[in-house]
Amino acid sequence: MDRRPNYRYSGVGGSPGEVKCLTLTIITFNVIFAVLGATMVSLAFWITLDTTFKYWIRDLGMQHFWVGVYVLMAAGVLVMLQAFCGICGAFQRKGRMLIMSCICMGVCFLLELGGAAYMLTNGIRGSHIENWLRHRFYYLISVSDYDERSSRIMNIIQEWVGCCGSTGVLDYVRWNKVIPYTCYNPVTGNAWYVDGYGYMGCVRGFTRFLETKAAWIASVALFLAFFQICCFVAAFYLIRLKRDYQKSQDFLDSR
């Protein structure tokens, strides 16, 4: 007796065209999810494995920045597992796998929103990180005369980012401190200046640097979360069709 699974599109109730459309939609979405999940994990590794950036985070005592990165990394791994369940469940019309995929999708959705919100709150211009950096740079400047480590941190950031002080070169002038050579552009000899921004303080400069990393991974997470809503609706509808079919007289007659 042939016990091979029946993959006919009429096997879950509804019109064959309707079921086929739902199946292909779910499979297509999940293939995209797998790619975006892998992209999100790759971006997280790119951020965490950047040696220079990692040293700056450590020296500034800004380890809380990693929280959002790790949350989105975990979400990316879970998305790839969810995509596998979603593809198998849709192709084989397995209700339990589709339900498992929907549950994982819900967890991923929450992780993506939470991780993206955290990254946008602590990694772009106009976010809470600017106030935190302002106080941190002011502290480093205030102790730079007698704390060699603080002086070294400020010099490295000012030279590599192209900035000076917390909000600008006047931070050193107000406190009657010697303006370090790293506050000057070695090409022009003037204080670091960016067209459209003016004289570049390290709060603005370092936030712009953070933004290139935080914005990318947060954008992928939000893009993924948006399309997961559409996929969840399609999967839920396919599950409902299957359950309605199982309860119908047609299903009882076909057993």
C-alpha cells in the first residue's frame, strides 16, 4: 500500500489555486527570511569582530552597546531555524511545523523589535547615547592632565574619528587646558571641521561612526519584522484551511 505523503494542493481544503498561492507565498517569504537572518548574523559578527571598534567600546566603558547587537544576533540565528520549519511545514502541509514556525516567528518578531529599538536608542544621532558620550568625554578631558589612560583614549578617538573635545575645541579652552595635537587636521592644520556640521566634537563624530553600524543592523531587523507579519497571516490562514478540512466530511470520507 502506497503510504507516501500526498502533496496535492487540494489536500487541505479550499481551492487548489488558493492553497498553492499560500504555499508558494510562505516558502518565498521564508527563503527571504533565511537570507536576511544570515545577513543580520553577519552584520553582528562584523560589528563585534572589528578589533579597533571593540577597543574603543571597552576604553569608553560602553559595553551596554553590545546588548542590542547580541539580541539581534540571536534573532538572526532563530530566524534561520524558523525559516527551515516554515518551508518544510508549507511544502508538506504539516500543521504542527507551521504552528512551530509561527511561534518562532513571534519570538523573532519581538527580539527584532527590541534589538532594533535598543540599537536606535543607543547608536544614532539624537539618541540617548549622545548624552552618555557627552558626560563621558567631559570626564576624560577633565582628568586628562594627570590620568595618562584617559589622555590616551581621547587622543586615539580624536585622531581616528577626526574630532576634538566633547562638543568642540572650546572644551579645552574653557577649562584652560592645552589643546592636544590630535585636535587638528594634519593636512590643513586647523581644528577638525566637516562641511555641513561645523567644528566636529567627539560626541557628534563618534555618534556618526556608531550610526554606520547600528543603523544597518537595525534596518535589516525592522525590514524582516515587517514582512514576518505578512508571512504570519499567510501561515495562519493555511493552518486554518487544513484544520477546517480535517473537520469536514470530505476528510472523514477520504480516510
